[in-house]
Amino acid sequence: MADPLLQARGIVKNYGHVEALRGCDFDVYPNEIVALIGDNGAGKSTLIKILAGSEQADAGEIYLDGRRIHVGTPFEAMRLGIETVYQDLALAPDLDGSANLYLGREVMMPGFLGKLGFLDNRTMRAGARKAFGELGVDLQNAQSAVANLSGGQRQSVAVARSVAWASKVVFLDEPTAALGVIQTARVLETVKRIRDRGVAAVLISHNMRQVLEVADRIEVLRLGRRVARFDRKGATIEKLVSAMTGGIAEEGAA
Amino acid sequence: MTAVQPSLGESIRRAIQVRLRPLVERWKSFSQTRFGSMVARAFSTNAAWIFLLLLVLMFIFNFLAPGKFLTEFNVRSMAENVAVLLVIAVGETFVMGTGGIDLSVGYVLLFSGVTSAQVMNWGGKDPTNSGWDVVFLGFAVAIGSGFAWGVLNGLVVAKAKVPALIATLGTLGMSWGLAEILSNGQDLRYLPSIIADMGASRVVFDKVPLVVVVAIIVAVTGAVILNLTRFGRYTVAIGSNQEAARRAGINVDRHLISVYAMSGTLAGFAGFMSLAIFTTTTISGHANDNLQAIAAVVIGGTSLMGGVATVAGTTIGVCIPMVLFSGFTILGYQSFWRDVAVGAVLILAVYTDQLRRRRRERR
């Protein structure tokens, strides 16, 4: 197997007396969909937040392409090509789809007007139409505030935003939690398309069936540590659940 | 058994539906057109309705007091009275667009006017015949004072994380107290005649007061910045979801400081305008400026929760209390009826905003 694209080694994170992560490892390889699973409180979201720069680890190391990196802010993560679709969406509900897609990365007017801070809304709208089109999202009214969209469409906007900018890794924290059947299928289709574009996708999900359906590999967290790794071929729902709940003692034993 | 008769209410509802359908269809096809969708979008915001309300009010007052309300003199004096308020309300629109509030604007205005007037009176000599250098210095001091208070507000809100309501209530008290201390509670009445001339001068066929033109320029500039620039986009993005803005890499703290600084600077500018109009510091005349500005912004359709802001709405929102005041006065009612009416409109405006939010939350 190729070298890992993204590696986390010995990540520790405490919230007061609560040990969210106690020396957690995690690997992402190029061009794969890796599922990150674990029971509630296993530390999945915390790990993702640390890798995406919105939280700081108390100890541990992160490597991207074999080089040690420091991800102090989400902005640094984005510059490194790491994007995140958050569970709570992190969209600005009063802004339209295009404004959300380009939030923090606005396209400015050429020349003097751009220097003055004028936005090139036309270019951004065209880019947004294209980005949403690639995901099969049809925003009937592109100028409507995101809050007026359905839950699935909102999720699509959030996913589209991350996919459009990611060059290395996309983290998706429960991307289908609020979605109906068709939209779930569409988002999962998107996740596959991310991989086909040469970007790795990390999927957090509680839905084992879904995990087995789309993931190439599965890593299991329990009580703030990685306890097991599976290839899709070797994995069954029983094995995954058993690893999540402590049926498998430690990593390497499996 | 006979067939179940539709109830009276049901048949009325059906009849209305049948009657209304062609209208609804026509509206639908109209709203598909380019112009139609613009109109539809305009009326999905408060601003268009508020504008309608303003027109209706003017119509009613003109009907009840023909030849008295919509006269050149009355319109001009209404515009003149509204100019200073509009300038601080534009700044307030940005602050409230971020989901914050700036209670201090009225007293920062006062403080800036006092410091500006004192600098122009430096050394106790009569500044009436002072030249442009003194005027410019006074202007710079007014702007600088407002800017300083604004930056302080911004730092306290963005960095110290003190809620804006309390932070700006604090600076309200501080700027008010300092203005009174610096002036000993005495209005300074001697200002360079250049300033008084500016305040009294009229442009555009000698009909429109200069201060009104200046206020309109400020409002148009504010609208352009809010709607067309990155600064404006970040302002509503932060108000809409501060965390999302932060995660998108926007420097939220810096932007908040800029927005409060802008509000303070505009208050300083308004302080100088006030000097020009009244040719004195009018220490006791700004007690309600902050609440009037906030009321205007909210009536105009800027959301108290942030994320939605409109300078056009604010401009209309500034005019409505003025029209009420003038109308009631001309009709011989006590002008306090304005406060009653504005209070009611304010509550209505926030209520419709809440309704709108609840409706979309249900999706």
C-alpha cells in the first residue's frame, strides 16, 4: 500500500477532567474513502476537529504527505487542502448558496474595483452553478437564502463547498444524518466522486450498512484510542460492532 | 342519507380560492419574469412594505392637512432633521447586521461634537472668523473621537467577549459623562462661521440643504459597501452564523472591530454635522438618538438577530418617525403620539422578523 496521505500519531485531548482522546492514531491513504466509526463519546468528532484545525491537541503529531504539519486554525487546514463538512453544517443561513460556497474565498472584481473590495458576484454564481451541478444539486432559486432550502439541499451546499476547495482530504461528519433516502444516496455518490477526483474522504457515520457500502477502509475508535482497522472485504457488521463496544481488546490483536 | 353539505366556512373558502386563482396564477407568471422576480424578492423583505407604509402615511397626512404637509418648507425641514440620524443609523445597520448593537452612538456623537468645538475654541479666543485650518482640525477631532470610541467598543465586544448590549451601554455612560465633564454642562456657542455657513447652505437649485446631500451620500455609500463588497458580505455572514464565518477563515474579531469603528466614526461625523446645523453643541439634544437610530434600523428590516441588513430599509425607517412627528404636529395633536406609533411599529417589525424566522425553521 502507498504511504499514508494523512497520519495522526498519539493525539491527546482533554476537556477539563474528561479525556476525549488518549493517544489516538489515525491514517488516511490517498484516493480512498475511510470510515471513522465508534460509539458516542469515542472521540471521533474531537479527532476530526483537531485534524481540521478548529481544536488544538494537547499532545501528538500530525503528518501530511510524510511532513509534520501544525494545524493551528481551520484556515491553515484549508490552505493545506483539508476541508471539513461539519455536523452542524456551518453555513450562513441568511446568505445564498453561492455566497456560502465562496465564503472566505470570495472572487473579487478585476482591477481597481476589486482592490476596493467589490465582489464579482456574476463569476461566483456561475462557479456555484457548476459546482452544484457536478453534485447533481439543482438549486431552483440560486439567489434564495440557504435557510429557505430543504435539509438535503442545505447539506448538498455544505458538501459542495468542501469538495470544491479540497485538494487532499475531505472530512464528512455525519453527512447524511438529516437526509432522506434519495438525498443520502446522492451525498454518498458525491463522496465516491470525491475519491475519483483523487481526494481522500473521511466519513464519520453511525450507519454500519452505509459504511460497508461506501468505505474502502474502516478505522474504529473506542474511548479515545484507535482499537481496530478493517479492509472493506474483511469487515462485517458484527466485527465492527464488536470492535466499537470492546469485544476486540486492542489494535493489532484483530 | 343525504350527501354531506360543505360547511359555510368551507364553501366561502372555496369561493375565495376560485376567485383568487387567476390572480395567483397571474402573479406567479409575473414573478417568473426578470422584473417580476425582482419585485417578488423586494416584497419578501420588510423594506418594501415599510416603504409602502411611508407612502401611505404621507398620503394620509397630505389628505388630512392639504397644502400644509407636503410643502417644500416642511419636506425640507423634515429632511434636515433626519440627516444626522440617518448617518448614525447607517453605522448602526452594519453593527446590527453582525448581530450586535451599538447603544453608544448618540453620546459618541455628543462627545465628538464637544471635543471638536473645544478644539476650535482653543485658547479661549473667538473662533467665528477662524479659517479652514481650524475647521479642518475640528473635523479631524470629531472623526478621531468617534473612531476611538468605536474601536474601544469593537475591542470590548470582539476581544473581551463582553456582550454588545453591555459593552456599548458602558461606553454610552462613559462618553456621556466625559462630554458633560469636558464642557461643564455648558453648550459652546462660538464656532467658525465657515461651519455655520456649511450647515445653512443649500445645493441643487438652492433647494436641498447640504447636510441632507451629505447624509444621502453616506447612505448610498453604506448601501454599496453592504451589498457589493466583501466587507458587507462578511458583515452579514458574521451576523448569520459567526462560527461558520470563523470556520470559513474570516477574521471575525478584526471585522467586528472594523464595524464598530465604522459606527463610531460615523457618529463622530454626525457630531460635526450637528455642530454645523445647530451651530452649538446641543448637549441635551441627543438623549434619544441611539434609540431612534436602533428603531429606524429595525423598522427598516435589519434583523435584530443579525444576518440580514439593509441600508435602504434604514433610510425609510429613519423617515417614518419624522413623518409621524411632523404630521401629528401639523394636525395639532401632541407630537408624543409619534413615540406611541413608533413603538407599535417597532414591535410589529420585530414580530414579522420572528415570524419569518420561525417559518423557515420549520422546513
